[in-house]
Amino acid sequence: MHAFAMASHCRICSLVLVLQLLHIYSLGICGFKHQTGKDNVTSPTNGKLFPWNKMRLPDMVVPIQYDLCVHPNLTTVHFTGLERIEIFVRENTRFIILHSKGLEITSAVLLPKDDLGSGKPGKQLQVLEHPAHEQIALQAPEVLTAGQRFLVVIEFHARLADGFDGFYKSTYKTRDGETRIIATTDFEPTSARMAFPCFDEPSFKANFAITIRRERKHIALSNMPKIKTIELEGGLLEDHFEVTVKMSTYLVAYIVCDFKSVQATTSSGIKVSIYASPDKWSQTHYALEVAVKLLEFYEKYFDISFPLPKLDLVAIPDFQSGAMENWGLITYRETSLLYDPKTSSAFDKLWVTKVIGHELAHQWFGNLVTMEWWNDIWLNEGFARFMELVSVSATYSKLQIEDYFLNVCFGAIARDSLNSSHPISNPAETPTQIKEMFDTVSYDKGACILKMLQDFLSEAVFQRGIIHYLKKYSYRNAKNNDLWNSMANTCSESHFSSGNFCYTASRPLSSTFSRMGKLTEIEEMMNTWTLQKGIPLVLVKFEGNTLRLRQERFLKGVFEEDPEWANLQSRYFWHIPLTYITSSSNTVHRHILKTKTDTLELEGEVAWVKFNVDMNGYYIVHYEGNGWDNIIKLLDQNHTLFSHKDRVNLIHNAFQLVSAGRLSLDTALDLTRYLRHESSNVVLLQGLGYLEMFYHMMERRNISDVTENLKRYILQHFKLVIDRQTWSDEGSVSDRMLRSDLLGLACDLQYPPCIQKADKLFSKWMGSGGTLNLPADVLKTVYSVGAQTTAGWNYLLKQYSLSMSGAEKNKILYALTTRRDCEKLTKLIELGMEGEVIKTQDLAALLHAIARNPEGQGLAWNFVRKNWNKLLKKFELASFSIRTIIVGTTSRFSSEDKLEEVKHFFRSLKDQGSQLKITEVVLETITKNIRWLKRNLNSLRNWLLNNL
């Protein structure tokens, strides 16, 4: 989620507009109009049928420019607004149909554009409403003729929203305990209509001239720089902002607050500012450094100047997602923007850096070029996720984001290997369906197939392709195929020799390039990745020097012997750009697998082959016959034969194949035995991650013998690397992340030296009154150990309420959830629901964390079942928070009775959630867990007995 060339004219307030403004602000403040009504094809309003029966707006009338004046009253928490929309009529019509949700419209007037200032009265428009479609129709007294321009002047008011969408109220506490209110916006995907009547679809791009009224003690921010401030009667101030360039409604933003900022200017003259509440101003400096550096990087990389004269990044106290890319005014959750050197860990630093990289990438991918419709949201989000990798590796190489990106693809695979996944480009019509498109598939799978395409084309050709795409579709909307066509036109005739190759200065890229200078197969290839769901499994079989290849659809929890197997496989195949290395050559070999089966002939004596080099490809590989046994021997003898990314990939593949019934758990576990010799932190964490996951699964099911043996195995097998860890913030980012995770696991497993050290540090910290600076990388572990006593838990809760660091609050809250005490966990849920001490924005993560605790899993799940309707009053139905709550409280279940319980609950929801796609994902995940346990529990038990 997530420069405009300066307008050549300032905002002009006509006499009509000024009179309308004076009129609207003299009105009393009213509450919301509580709209009701069933989803009829044409809902009766005002005694008339609604003239439009589709969710999508007609394009008979299109907006040219909005002049929008808004006055949020932070005392009454209402806002009033007046807008003047210049429209162009494309077809004869009597109706102007646009979006509005929860707004009280008090007047709608039509003025011919040419009559502006003539003094002629406007014509009243009748307002018809269709609440189920969030639409209004403005009925003109006569037909509006095609080719004409008009001005629609609308007065409206509403209450500042209590949630996180539209124009909403946010609060924060000062260091002295005073509660202050700000007003802020978050419109993506379909919430601009909650703030002002508008054509709230991405293809209805227009210019926006924003005016904000405020009290003197506040400041106002919007997408563009402020050009003037007018003092009004009664002491109010009115800020006027420059006109934006053409953009979609979901990118409009404005904020009224009392924040402080730090500023710097990029080498190209863009003013960059970071805003935060006054007590957190000291935490803004790292973000400023990052934003300037990344903005300069993107301007060079995309070969397109940032189109606006300024860029503001604002830390919002109440924010549901990580950040939102409003053009020129990016809003962030505080933990995604603010960095406190005393309490922010190495991971926190990486997180802030990559979220800034993500949102700045959106200023081009999404803002400059916008997807035509939400079915292709991956063109925004997949690219922004991918550009995190490109930008941060180029500017902050010490953060080692390449290793983190492996986890991005692992997350995508986890979702995409379920039948309940969906294609990257997927139909979505209703606001609920649209919100659900903002998921792992759009973000993470989108990024991973772009990484695969970059590896296939080469970095240089890929970069040329996206520059071509951005320049061609600037200030416009694009579709999936527009991207592939841009990629296919990056090779000019001068790049070609007599063969079927596109050449760069250094080497041929691929024989798939035709002599005509077009990548004729890119669209065909990439459509197999974006228009069908799932991930391929490549099966590799050695026969002498011949490799026999097959491709299937990879599915977890569904096996070849199942009756549904054949149906789930049919019609699925991909064009897979394979890469591989062999024992006889480190050269990366390439081959496109475009059929169900294929063969490769190897040259010379080859002892082994490793496919998907450095995991640049998005596919799983299974080495049939004795292939995995050979790999295990190689790793035991000399694991450095493979790069660290290849070793991570092998471990990941092996355990995925266990879930698909392709590999025995014994074999996958045997593969991890070499890890005692592993020198790469990221590989160690990958292997340990699976062992830890099995441990928690056994613990939650109370399978005590396996739980105890897993604990013994981990502490014996990894004792040396655990004991090597220092309780400090020293070393590389990779060293620091390993330290955080490894010490956290060791203390969770009750390893005495770990518990003793953490307990000692916690006692010192508590004795200092919370003033002692502990190493940030071990804070979460120290707090978690400290939370196990009543005195420690109570003290942490007190410190949580006092802390001015979001990074520290996150660590404390996690620690509080680890206490195995239902009374304490219930207290946390109550605080989360109240929203004062623990903010509502953190409730989803809180429930997720409590459900990780064996004592809290049932507690969290039962709470969700009993309080579903209350949760829906806090969060929109398909919001990120609701989906996190559903997944977080159910996806670890692994028993038939819990599966039935979850099914029954989802069935009972009806219109309150049964249609959510995430419910299918959860039910399939629980089913997969049940089958995994049935197939593998005895193997795990026996393997541990044999290896202890």
C-alpha cells in the first residue's frame, strides 16, 4: 500500500465557491446519515429507482479536476467539506454517478463551466443514493450534452471515522500523559469516498486542488507544497496547496496535526521532510537519511525525475497497515518509520529501511503508472516489494536484504502451494474482494516472479524494460500485458546478430529472443505465472548423462494417491526458466521447460546437479531416485560446494516436499544434521526454523515425549553456536539477527545459561527504573524471561504504557504474551479491545502472538468467536487486521475437532465473513496440518530417538 511538475496556475477560488464555503461553514455539525438498504439492482431512493446497476462506475462522465476544501474540527471530531468537480461529459446523460460512503450531502449544484463568475445561479441536482454499491447519482434537470464541461459543487459533512479508513481520527499521548487528536487520511483501495464524493476508481485520474482549514496550533499537510495561508474570521487559518498532477483518488491525502519535522534536500532539489509527534522527533533522523538516499537512487534507476517538488513522510499514531504511498505525503505506522538507536534492533533497522524503499518505489510504480483496475494490484505491490530488494541492496548493502528476500519467496510459496491460492492477476469487483487482493500473492509472489524475470533477462535488459514501461504509461493506467509488451521492446535491431539472440554489450541473453527484436515469448511465458495460481514442481531424474525433467503443480497436503489429485493437476503447466550448476562446472546453465516433460544432455562426468541457482527462480525441485541422498552426503563432506543461498534453498525444498508427500521426513531431517558445521547465519536459521516449528506443534498438541526430545536435540546439536552468542549489538546485521533469534529460542527452550543471563539483565534493568540501556538485539529475549514472574510482568506493562519507542513497545508486548497465565493473557486482550493502553492498531498482532502461546491459543480463538461482531466494528471486514486475526488464531490447529469447530464458526458468519477467501486458506491449512501430523509423527519420534 502505500513532484509533480509544479502547476502553472494557483488554485482559483471563484465567488461561487467562496459563497458556498461561507454557507457550509455556517451550518451546524450533524452526524453520519446511517444508510441502510439491501443490495438491490436499482435501489429506490427519494421515491425513484437508482439509474445504474453495476459496482463499477460508468464512464459517460469523467472528472478533470477537484477543488476540495475541508475543515476537520478536532474538538467535535466532525468535518465539513465543499468540493467543486470539473467534469467532462463523454456521452449524453442526465446522471452523474460517483461514489460516496457515510457522507451527509447537503447540496449539489451544477454550473456550466463557461458561466462561472457570470452570477447566474446554478441548477440544483437531485441526489439519489445506492448505499450497497457506495454510489450516488446526481440527477440533472436536463440532459448533459456530450463534449461539454461542467462544474459540480457539492457540500457535505460527516464524523471523522473511528477506524483506520477514509478521513479518520488518530490520537497519541504526550510524555506528560496528555491525549492529543490529529485528523488523517488513508484511502487505498476504496475509502476516498468516505472523505469526499468522488469517482473512486483508479482509472478516473484527475488533478486535485486541496484547501484545509485548521486552528493556529495545528499544521496542515497534503500531497503538494502549501502556497499560501489565509486568516479567517474567528481565528481559523486556511491553507491552500498547489494543484497536483493527474492521479487516482486513492492517492489523495491530507493531515491536520501538531507534528514536528526534520528536513533535507536531495541532489536534484526535492525537499524531503519526516514528521512525527513532538516527543518522537528525535527518532526521525535515520528515516530522513534513508529517504533522501533512496529517492536519489530511484531517480537514477528509473531515469525519471521525481515529479513533485517535495516529499513528506509522516509517522501516524494509529495506522492499520505498514505504510501508504500517497503521492508526496506518505503515511506510516510509527514502527515503520521511526528508529530509536537505544531500542531498535538490527531487524527493526532493516524493516524501516525496506518499508521506506517500498513506499518510495510506489511513487513511480502505482502513482506515476497505476494499474487499470485492482485485479492487477500486483503491478503496484509486487513491483514495490521487488524494488525494496533492488534499492536497499544498492544503497545499504550491509543490511543484507538479499538474505531477507529469500523469506519473501518462502512466504509466497507457503500460500501458493495451497489450492485456495489465487492467480496474481485475479478478478475483484466488490470492496471486500478488492481488499483481499492486498495479500501475499500480490506482494510476495509478484516480487518473486519479477526476480525470476530479472535473472532470466539480465539486470540491464530488465531495467530498460521497466524504464520503457514507466515512461510510456506515465500519468496513465496500465494492465498486465502492457508490462510484458514493454519488456519485449527493450531489444532494438542493433542488439541482434544473425542468430536468435538479443545481445547486451557482454553476452547473449536468451535464444527465446527473435530476430525481429521482440521478446516474443515473454508475454506467453509470464502469463503462465500471473494468470494461473500455484507453483510448479520440477522433478529431476539422473539417467547416465541424461537428465529427465517433469513438471507438476506443487501442492501441500494433497498426495498422489488422493482421488482429487488428477483433477488438481490437470491443465496446469508453466514456462519455467530453469537454471542449474553441476559438479563439473560452476557456470550457470539455462533451459526453458515449456512442456510437461523434457530431457537435458550433460557434458562430461557429472556427479551432481543443483537446480534453481541461488533460488532466483520460483519453483520447487525434487531430485528423484537417490538424488537427495547424494546431496546429504555432499553437504556432510563439504557444504561449501553450494552457495549459502543454494543451501537455504535445499533445506526449504526438502521440508516442502515432505508436506507434499514426495520426501520422507527422515530424509529432510538428515539433511539438517550437517548444520553443526554451517557458517552461514541465514542457513542456520532456516534449518532451525523447521525444528522450532515442529517443537511448537508438538507442544501445542501436548505430545510430551517428542516435545522433550526435540528440545534436547536442538540444545545438544546447536549448543556450540548458542554458547558462542554474545549479549550485545556487535557484528554484522546477519550476526545480530542470528543472535536475536537463537537466544530467543534457547530461552524459550529453558536453556539454563540463557535464562540465567536474561534474568540477570532484566533484574538490572528493572532495578534502574527502566533507564539502563540494554543491547537492542536481546531486548525481546530479556523482556520475555522477565515477564515470567508476576512482578516482572506488571513492571513491563507499566513500562509499555510509558515508552515513547514503538520498537520497544513491540518487544514488550510480545514478551507479555509469552506468559503462560490465562488471567494475564485475558488482561492483555481486554486492554487491546479498550484501545487506550494497547492501541487498537495492535490488537490483531496481539491476538496472533497470544495464539502462539500454548496456553493462549484456545483463549484467543474463543475470544474471536465470541466477539466477532465487536471486532468488525473496529476493523473493516476484509481488512489486513481481520485477516491477520483469522489466520493468527486458527492456522496452527492440527486436530479434527478444531477443524470442525472452525468450519462451523465460518459457516455461522454468513454475510459477516463467510465469503472471505481467507477462510478457505485457513481450512486448507488446518487440513494440511492434520495430514502432516498423521503421516510424520512416528517418523519424527523415531528419528529423534535414533539421533539423540
